[in-house]
Amino acid sequence: MLEIKGKCGVCQMEFRRPAAARVPAGYCAACWEKADRHLQERDDLADRQAADPAGHYRHVIRAPITDEDIARGYTEVKLDPYRVCDIYATGGGPREQMVKKLLRWTDKGQSEERVIGEIESALKRWKEMREEDAACR
């Protein structure tokens, strides 16, 4: 099982926990649930992370190492786009789609122009959705 090691941006406690889709990196599970952060699109931790230009190095994944891995000299962790999004707590939805498209790039045989066009189109629609949501508030 994959494990996340980090420091909670709310209570500042060091923690180790299994990687869980519902609790983003940067939070201990208790603070995430207690503060109802999962109900907010943006919070003060995101602002603090944005102010920390080298903060992207804080994400760590731990994978168990077997005797076979030791004999081979390495262990493998599949870097699925959804796992990357979970670790970086992108918030799902359009953000996750952008990361997936950028990581996959032309692996499915599409031209770079087509991939760039798909990303531009998705970003444009996401911006429209945010404007629609803002108008409803």
C-alpha cells in the first residue's frame, strides 16, 4: 500500500498515512475532516502552498520493498495520472483532466496540435463554468 509522509498545513504535525483519494497531501486526516476543507474549492493551505515556490518537493510516496525488488535493485510504482492528481490534491474534475492530458500527451497517437487544441478547449470550457458558477452566487 502506498503511504504519504508529510506535515499538516493546518496543525503542523508530521504524519504518515495511506494515500487516500479523499484526503489530499498537505493535510492530516483529522484536520481535513474537522475543518470541512473537503467542502471548499480553495482554502488557506492552497494559498500558503502557492506562496512556497519550492513546495512541490514536499510530496513523497513510499512503496514497500520486497526481497525481489532488492535483488533487482529497484521497486516499481505505477505513475497513473489519477495517482499523481491524488498526491498533488488537484481537486479532481477539470484539473484532473488537464493533468491526464498533459501526462499522456501523444501516447494515443494524436498529434501535438490536437492535444493542445483539446487542452485549450477544456480550459476554455472550465473558465466558462467558473464564470457561470460565479454568476449564480
